[in-house]
Amino acid sequence: MRNSILASLAAVLALLAAYDAQPMAQGRPRSGGEEFVSEGVPRMPNPPGPAPKRDLSGAWVGPQNNKPDRVPPMTAAGEAQFKLRKAYGDATRSESLGASNDPFITCDPLGFPRDLLAHAVSSRGGTLFGSAPNRILIAYEQQRVWREIWTDGRALPKAVDVRDAPESRYFGYSVGRWENDTTLVIDTTGLDERAWLDEAGHPRSAMAHIQERYTRTDQYNLQLTVTVDDPKYYTKPWTFMRANFYWMKAQDFAETLCIPSEAIEYRDTLARPSGIDAK
Amino acid sequence: MRHPYIGAIASVATVLVLSVLAAAQNTQQNNAPRSPWKYYPADRAVGDGGPAPKRDLTGTWAGASSGAAVPRSRVNPKNPPAPPLTPLGQQLFDRNKPLTKYSPAGTNDMHVRYCDPYGFPQNMTNEIRGMTITTTPTRTFVLLQYMDLWREIWTDGRTLPTNVGGRGRDAHDPKYNGYSIGHWEDDYTFVVETTGLTPTTWATDSGYPHSVDARVTERFHRDSKNDLTLTITMDDPKLYTKPFYIGDVHFRWIPNQQLDDFTCIPSELQQYLKEMGDPAGSDPSATR
């Protein structure tokens, strides 16, 4: 889906879509250019075989049936940040499009871990795992962005945006390790604070510690649990995401992009005709 | 680097900016402690590193805009000499107002005005800072530093789609990155064919157009362990009377395999244009 006008609208439907996304890999034909990959679609054994060892490589759809914990009480600093955020499309605190300052309205990067929710544009959360020397690479359908997870044993940066330290990033800095043959654990920090944690506008600090646990339960099923530990802004850690991914039969993604010119035109001509800026 | 609006004007001042940056970083880097998380442009691969491994491009590479003194192109792919255009090609070319000629206020380059995707093939020639390549059994992935963008190249023997942007149930949507297939021509040369490109994007920074049916050939040749050369040719008979040699792009192996973040942030670009680049709000791209 390349219609960023829809991208802006879709946020309204985001929660609904994310909490009960339908499996998309079970043989239902998908529109667009996906016939391009039909020649490469493998047979899908039923029931699925066992999970291969230490291997998530390939394309997955999700997140399905996301069941996060409630966001815990925020610290005073967290509350102060949160009050500045004017969400759009969140079920609990939604402003109009013209009044919102959600950075994704102009297609600014979603950042991590908001991109994992994958419902700011649509519920199509295609995720692809690959590898390079000492690294696992994760590519996302939404916005066609990617991040790298270092597996060479290095420690995460202890600080960002200070002398001799790396700069904060939208997707942070990540290290990974196999806890056992089917569970990959990824730890991330060093995040650019401009990005929101979620569509409600919750903040996350640059040195928040975010942990993803991917457990491949069989050939086709992958479970993800994401925890957020951010004492600067929250009084305790919590499970931000608890969802399933399913092996993508066609192994191919559409281009799911938010196009800034279209999104800005939509905002300015339809949602904010008077030009009033929420910021 | 998190200065996205620099991206919008970078093509005007790239050489100067990078020279200054590289000099400054060289001085700093000699004494500063090394972080495994930072890209150090002065930490460069030495020599050719020996023979190229066979059928292997995997890893992270520095491009011409990386500050790592990567060899410049023989033919500048941002502004290559084009073959004669067809009347339609000329008409489309005349509409495009590149930044280098029209300034931030006068250009209708949608990337410069909005951070819209460059699209392929321009995303392989413009803002080429770093690139990571990885493979799976059926695909090769090119992951670009600029805009955190990835593209995929199928290597399972399939053919390219023949109906992109047309009518009918079997038609495929045009894509910013098109549809790509690849094969090894020999042990060191990986050839990629791409078609089905979103026709509103430009083939070059200088505003040369492409059609949805353009067929672009990339040849990734691994010259040695540390050197990779990409040449790009476009065959687009609707718009050009001959195949268009877009140019060559060189890459060098990055020793610590680390890249920085570098992306274009739409909201910041809008702020930049409002305050500095185009305070009068002329926005010629709005008339496209």
C-alpha cells in the first residue's frame, strides 16, 4: 500500500487492526505485484515441521493477536513528555489530524519499537530476517526500513549523544544472542527520543532498554515478547508487546510506504485547511 | 548524523562538505577512543585486501559519499551524459527542475522538497554513503544506509513481470524499487535486472526520467576483497533513443562493518524550507 493518504487515515483503525490482525499467509491471494513471486511459493507441509535450530531467516507476517500489558505509571519526567504529545488515531487519547503532532503524520520515521506494532500504516507487519558477518539483519515491510543486530559479543553503548559515544538512532543499537536453539534475545538501547513509543504518544528515553524475545515454536510460528525498561520515564518495566508471527508463504512483501508529499498534502488541504499548526 | 535537511541540499555542496568533514574527523579520530558502534571514515581498508572471494558480496561497504575517500566515478551517475531523448522523453525531462539548477525554492525534486523516496535507480547513485549486502538461498538484499532502505533481488530463476502498471487482473503495481532478478555472470560479477519502476521518480539527480517499462541493468563486480564496482545501464526506448549508461559507483570494504544513521526527516525538511530554503513557499513541486 503506497497511499500515504490512507496511511494517515489508517491510524484510526490501528488498534483494531493490530490487536486482531488476520493471518495473511494462508494461501489467500494478495493484490498488487505479488504474482511476481508465485513461481517461488513453496509447498507448506501440514502440520508444520519442527523449528530449525538457531534460524529465523526468511519472511514472516504479523504481529497477530498482540496482547500487551498496560503501560505502567509514568515518572514526572515521563508525564511531562507525554503531555506534549497529541496523538492521532489512538483509542484512548485521539486528537484530530490537524491538531495532532504525531511525527508519522508527515511520515517521519516510526523508530523502534513503534515500528514493530506495524499498524501505523496498515496491519501488514512483514518482517524478514537475514544475516551478514557477525550480524542478524531485520528488514521490515512497513517503510522498507532495516536494522542490524550484532552477535559478536559486544556490549551495548553505555551512553549516546555525548563525546566519543555514538549518536542516538531511530532504531537504536542492538545486540543479540541465542538463549537456546529456538529463542533469540535482542537487547536495544540508544534511541532517538523524537520517535514515539506507540501511537498514544508514550515517550521512551534514549537509554531505555528494550528486549525482544523471538521464540520459534515450529517451522511456521514465531512468538515475540517485547519488554520496555525505562526508569527515566516509567516507574517499572512492562511487556510492551506479546504477539505471534507466521511464516510468509510467498516470502515477499508489497511496498508499504508512507510518502511524505502525499501525507503532507492530505494534512494541509483536508485536515488543516486553515494552516494551524499543533506544534 | 541526524541532520536530515542537509540531505536536501547536500547534492549541491557534497564535495566541499565531505572534504571538510573528513579532514575534521581525521584529526579527531587519531586520538579518540574507538567505539565499536561508530563509523570512522578515516579507518579505511588497506590496499585491495587480496583476491575477491567467489560469488560473495556479503558485508558492509562505503560509498562515494561516505567520507572514506572511495574512488569517484568515471561517469558521474548523478549527472551523466544522456543519449538523445525521444519526444516524450524530452517532454518529461523538460518538466523536471533539479536542485542543482533551480535551488531549494525552485526545484520540483520530490526528495528535496519532501523526502519522498528517490526510487530506483537513483537510490543507487545519490547519497551513496554505505551499503550492506546479504543473501538468502533465493534472494540477495541490498540495504542502503541512506533512508534505511532495502531492496530485494530474486535469484530463484524467475523472470521479470511483463505487465506492470497496465490494466487487468494480472497487472502488477509499479514500485519505487521495481522488480529485480539477479544472477552470477561469473564468480565475481553479479548482474541484476530491474523493471516496473514508479514512473514519477527520476532516474538521475539531474532529472532524467524513466518510464515504468525501463529496464535497468546493474553489474556488481567484486574487483578484490576490498573493492566493489557497480555499473548501471538503463534501456528505456519509450524515452531514450539508445541505452543510457548511467554511470559507475565504487565501494570499499568497511573494516569495522559499522554504518551511521543518515536519513531525511520530512518534518525537519519542511521546517528547513520554511525558514531557509524556500521561505516564500513557492513549492513548484505542488504543480506536478
